[in-house]
Amino acid sequence: MRAPNAAARGFTLVEALVASTTVLVAVAALAQLVAATALTARRARAVTLAAVFAQEKLETLLPWAVDERGLTASPPDTLDRDVAGYVDFLDVTGSDAATAAAAAYIRRWAIEPLLADGGRTLVIRVVVLDARGGGATAQAVTAVR
């Protein structure tokens, strides 16, 4: 019998299995990380769009608040449910959606006189909700005298 050659070394089956398992675990962890990153990016985009849409509505309402005719106070629950005249249904670009079912975002606003100064100051609040159930919401609030 010959003695094993010292120069002819290789990996054993156990070493190859351990290395394969290590690589497989690393790839699975990386795949989960990529999926979580994509979900976070999508949610961040939805929240950013909601904030932009809320600010746009606030800027639309501000000139009316300083006008002589002013804005009338809204019903008390306009931020909690869809009240005609105090709700918009928007698509992902911020344009009016054809129907509430086709909306990507629901934008509601409330106009409330501040009773502490006799109603001369109006508090305008705008809330934008993700109609697709993504949980993205944004608010914009201002007070106008």
C-alpha cells in the first residue's frame, strides 16, 4: 500500500456540506433583507405622497380662509368619515379619482373656529389616508386669523 500523498489534499464531504449550508443561510438572509428594504421604500413613498397631498390641500384652502367670505366650519366628524364637501378621492398622482373605489388616497379636511379668541382664528386640518390599506397617513395643520 502506498502512503497518502501530502500534496493531494481536498475537502471532505462534511466540510463541503457545512460550507454549502453557510452560503444558503447567508443568501436566505440577504433575500429577506432585500424584501424588507423594498417594503420600507414603498411605504416611505406612500407617506411622502400623502404629506404632499395634505400640504397641497392646505395651500388651496388658505386663500379662502383670509377672504372676506371665509370658510364655514365643518361638521365635527369630517376627519373620521367621508363628508361631502370635505373629502377628495385621489389617485397615485394626486389627481381626482373617478370613484372612491378607484382611489389610492382619501383626503379629508376640517375647518374649526378657535373658540378661545371668539372664533376669529380658524384651525384647518387636513388628513390623507392610504385607501389601499397600506397604513400610510399624513396630516397638515395651520391656524389662520
